Amino acid sequence: MQVEDILDDLPTTPHERAELIEQLLEMIEHWDAGIKRHESYPERDEFTIDQFTDQRNKYIAQLAVLLNQYGLIVQMPTQPTTGRLAA
């Protein structure tokens, strides 16, 4: 699914939108866990990490497109985070 494809199948009800957001967040979490796992290996496979990062970023872009319809903007961090949210 391409980033723009999400607009073609935009859910029409609040419940459907919530389900899509949940699915996207689950996929982002899934790929993020894979990235962290591969980064923890003694011999990192940079190709795999890059592939996983690209896939995760596709889901993030889809989430951004969906949320943008409601005036919300998704911003990727410019530096790796430690898992903590800013106060």
C-alpha cells in the first residue's frame, strides 16, 4: 500500500478510523521492535535495519496522511529517542 492509497480507502465512520489508526500504530510498533532487535545484535545487519526502517516509515507516513485530514501533524524525531516523551 502506498502512502496515497490510504486516501482512496479512507474510513467513513469514527469507529473505522479508530481501527485503522490502531492497525497503523501496531504495525509501527512491530517494525520498531524489529529495528531495535537488529540494532542490539553484536554484528548489526545495516541492510535489514534500513529495510525495516523504510517499512516502518511507510506506516508512519500513512498515519500522517490520515491524521492530517483532521489537522494533526506527525513529526518524526530528528535524533534517536530514549523512549521517553518530552514534558
